[in-house]
Amino acid sequence: MEQSVVTTILALLVYLSTSLFGGGGKPVNPQFPPEKGIESPQNEAAVPSTAVIFTELVSMRSEPATKSPVTHQLTKGTAITINEEKDGWYQVTDQTGNSGWIVKWAVKPTYFTNPSLTNKKEILGYYAESYSGDPRALQSFAKNTNKITTVAPFLYRVDKYGNISGQSKSQLIQTASNKGIKVLAVITNISSSSFSKETVSSLLRSKTARSRAISGILRLLREKGYSGVNIDFEGIPAADRPYLTAFFRELAPTLHANNYLVTAALPAKTSKEEWSIWSGAYDYQGIAPYLDWAVIMTYDQHYANGPAGPVASQAWVDSVLRYALRYFSPQKLIMGVAAYGYVWNDRSGKALNYSAIQSLINQYKIVPKWHEDYKTPYFTYTKSGVKHEVWYENRHSTAAKLEIVNKYNLRGVAIWRLGYEDPGIWNVL
């Protein structure tokens, strides 16, 4: 977002395939199941250390011995990830993916302490505005600073050359800092008003552009006081799968060496799906070593341009997370929680926030139903002779999904997005 928040939000509207406007009215409370909250984790995951080369030149060898072949030369200032330690040697990986052994005395370890590894689950809220001055996200954040542990402003984008642009929210960052809440800068591949596959493909395929983007991200985090980054690249061509992995491999050592969190929003999937234009570029196994948190976008199982159905049914969310757990430790996984729904007619659908859905309920005097298998609310109504079908998320469906978080002892949840949610989810959380 170069000019204002408006441009970024236009992209969000395209992303959700509709305008999301608020409505009024008091919530209807049908016979939904009892609410359950998030339980505390039992075990904490260690975070790999990083280091910086402080000698002018050091040889990377194939084995931890001075007689073993030299495979690469590392220069002073190179950031590396330490994978293993043995007999005065470190087994390391550099930013370009070269792995090997180097002598310990040639590096300065910078052990990365993840500030989130506490007894409290992460509750991450995505911050965005639908128009300049839109107060809803800030109001939601301000009311729930005692529950939110991390806020992620959706404010920045990268171009194909690796240049970072956007506009920070100093008030948000200051409030979060005062409350001890971490702030992640969300970086997207939005161009004009939508996620651009051309932009992200050009960026990822150029080592120079990737390097410029990483330097720009580090500079942004330092200058604005962020706790880390949240990469949200979408629409990446499946053929760019290795280049996306390379980007994370190069990003992580640089940010970890400066004690910043490296996180990403990842598409939900239940298999490799290497052919998929939505998720094929994301090699879970390849990028897992470089992420502190993987925010899985466990929503939009059904979406505006498809058939009607739940935004995130219980069984589907469970299957998505089971697949992710093959590659990520539970303490790296954050489950995405939708704060919206969709209404479909006989031609198409559009997204609605919770307040707008409540307006429909009041206007048409509807008693929502509860789908016991999907564990989500839904209802239908008729307007001008046309049947409309609504599926959405609320405090009860959120409570059901928290059972999955507790079942797998996940890191926590991420709300997309602040200000759109059923206010009752905060009591659940």
C-alpha cells in the first residue's frame, strides 16, 4: 500500500470476493452447543539457533574434519542456521541452501529466543481497514488487548523487484507495545487491487529481488518496531515451488540473527497438491525448518464463486491440520479462524461479516440452524422470490474448532479479521 490503506483494502475485498459492510441488530442465540476455551500447552518447542560468520573467510566442509573436502566458502557477516553441533564443529545451512560443517570458532551464535514460548496460547488478530479511517479493527483490538497476544497489520506489499512499500500504524504499534503484544508486519504480493501472480513470480525467480526484499523487510522491522514478519504471498504459480522455498531459506537466517519472528500465512490443503494454482507452490516440508509459526488459512472451504456450504467444516479443518502436522511441530501451527460468512443465491455468493449477518437474521426474523456434523450455523431466507443460503462462523463454531487446537496442542489461533467477528468469540478465547 503506497498511497493509503484504501488500496490494500481493495485487495482484501477482491480476496473475499465481496464488499464486507457492517450491520446492526442484537445477536440471536439459538440452541447452540456449549462453549469451550483453549487449554494451556503441555510442552514447548525449541527454536533452532542462528549465527553470523565473524572471520573474514571460513571453509564449509562435507564432514566435521579439517581433512574433509571443502564444499563452499563463507564470508564475514553471512547469516547461517545451526542445525547440529559436534566436536568443535557446527553443521549449518547458509542463505542459499548450502549445507556443511564449519569450525565453531569462526562464528558468533545468536541464539534466537522465541518470545511466544510461554504457557499461553497465541491469539493472533489480523488488522485491516475496509476504508480510510475504518474504526472496527482498532476498536476490536483495543477491547481485547487482554486476550490478543499478537496483532498482524495488513499494510505492506512487495513489488517484483523486491521493494517494500506501505504505511505503518504507529498508534497500533505503540498500544501493542505498551500491552506487551507482539506485532507482525504482513507482507503481501498485492499489486493494484489483487494478489498478483506475475509480481510474486518475478520476485521469487530473481535472487537479486529476493535479497532486496529480505533487506527491506529487515529494515522495516527495525525502523518501525515490529516483532517479526508474516509473509502472505498468494496466487503463486505452482512452478515457482522451489523459488518460494528458497525465499524462506534466505529470509530466516537474516531475521533470526536479529531476533525477529519468521511467520507465514499458508493455504489449507490435505495433500501435496503440487499442481494446484492455490497451494501447489507451498512445499510444507521444504519451508517448515525456516518458519517459527505457520498460520494455516483453514477457511474458505466454500467461497463466493463456488457452491454454497460451510466456510470451514469441523472435519475439513481437522483433516487440513492433520496433514500440516506431518511437517510442522504442533507448537509451530496456528489455526486460522474465519470471522465472516457467505450468502449465496441461485447465481453467486458474497461475503458478509458477522454484524451484517445479524442484520439479515433480524430483518427476516430468522432462527439460525446448527449443523451437527459441520459444527457451524446456517440458515436460508427468500428475497424477491429467490432463495438465499447463508453459512457463517460465530462463537459456537469457534468453540468447536478450539477442540481441534486442544486435541493437537497447537500454538494457537489467528482471527481473520479483527472487527468482523462475533464479539462472543472473545469469551470463548
